[in-house]
Amino acid sequence: MKVRPLGDKILVKRLEAEEKTASGIFLPESAKEKPQQATVIAVGDGKLLKNGERASFSVKVGDTIILNKWGGTEVKIDGEEYMVMAEDEVLATVG
């Protein structure tokens, strides 16, 4: 299924949660924290400005981003979990 976010929204896929700690202790599923990094899968058309033009995005498809732990809306598409969020919820890009 092809998904295209609307307006200033982006579709991201969270990176996998850490399986073990730096010291080598394996974490059970219930102890894992939500990853705060994600990959941008799709972007909308951009925020509609007062002059009728669309603002360009600061992120692009393929970028790795840092996001708020509790931001966005989780959705399931073809059995995969994604998040739809506004671009202004992105805290930073990585790399």
C-alpha cells in the first residue's frame, strides 16, 4: 500500500529498540524503551503558507531523525508499524 502524508506531515519508521545494554545484559521486551530515532519514509506537500505557497521540508525521505519519545500518531500499514507526525515534532537529523 502506498501512503502519502498530507500537508506538513511525515511518515517515519522507528529504528529497532536495543536488544541488550552496553554491558551485555539482554533486555526483555517489557524493559525496552521506545527508540527516539526513526527513518523518514514519506513526506507531504509542505505547510500551506498565507501567500498560498508551500513551505519546503527540512527533512527528506531516507533521513534519520531524532524525535520526541511520545510524539506522533502510531499507525499499522501492511503489518508494519509507522508513525505520522508533523515536521515541527522532529528534534534533529542525524548524520
